[in-house]
Amino acid sequence: MRSHEWIDRRSLALHEAVADKLEASPELLRVARSNLARWLAHSPTAALREWQTLLDERSVDQIVRLLRSDDEIARRMRQSSPFAGVLSAGERLAILQDYDARRP
């Protein structure tokens, strides 16, 4: 069984890769905005509204710092991440396979 800490670390690795891509191509924020618009139309949860506020009010640099942070707020926010689709399937799979290979 995987621990919450292990899952959080894997999520952090995925989001560090997203952060790298956002730094290189800030226009990728449009993917998160599009996901949020769709998701909020069907389920306007507090977590999604919080992401909407962050994307509306924070700079790309601030969002990148959040994605790379390992504090409690960042871990909570990654649980409802709108960045699906920023990583290619291959990029995502490589990170997941790396973590599965090191599974405790």
C-alpha cells in the first residue's frame, strides 16, 4: 500500500514537470484555465474556485512556486490540480513509472 507521503511526492514530481513547462511556455496556463472552466460548469467546488482565484490573481512565477512547493497548502492544491493535459502522456508516464519503480 502506498503512503500519503509517497503519493504527495509523486504528485510533486508531476507538478515540478508542469512548472518546468510553464516557465518555458507560460501560455500553457490556458490549458488549466480551460480545464477549470469546464470543471466549474459541472461542479463548482471550493477547491476549483480557489484555483480560479489563483490563476486570475497570481503571476506565472507565483503559480510555478506553488506547484514546486512542498508545504501543506501546495499539497492540498495539487489534489485538485487543473493542469491535466500540460504534460504529454509520455512525460506523465515516465514520471509515474519512475515512482512505481521506487515504490516502498
